[in-house]
Amino acid sequence: MRIQDNHLGSVSSAPTQIDALSTASPQGAPKPGSGSIAGQDQVQVSAIAQSISTELASQDASRADRVNQVAASYESGSYSIDSTQVSAAMVGDALNRPAL
């Protein structure tokens, strides 16, 4: 990583820990010849990120299917709402919210 700012004055161009980190491989291990940093932490999120992405994609697909079902019911005139269930859900939601 290099910072190019003419207002910094004289800054040493010697490699720093940041330089070593920026040349590290994706697994966190420094590339050969780039030096090493003792006690370096490693984080791997790719498997978790992939799992989250897959779950969100499946939820989006099922939600889209439900929206299409409701839209088709509404357009055909067969969509009906149970006002008792709606009011119970609204009251339950209001009672479960934390006080401001």
C-alpha cells in the first residue's frame, strides 16, 4: 500500500507492516519473499458468506413465489383477508415492542 500525498513531507519508503499485510495471500500467509509478521491473526469468512448468500437467495425466491400467489389471488378476486387475524397480529406486535 502506498500513500501518495505531497503534503506529508518526508516519509520513509521502507516497507512497513501494512506493506507486508497488503502482499499477503488470501489465506493470510505472507507471500514468499515478502517477510512475515509474528502473531498474525487470520479470518476466513468465505464459507460463512457463501452459506448466508445461499440462504438469502432461497428466501428471496420463496418470497417472490408468495408475492406472485397473492397477486394472482387479488387479480382473480379470490383474495380475502381475515380481519380478526390482522387485528390480532397488529395488537400482538404493538404489545411485543419495547417501550420508547
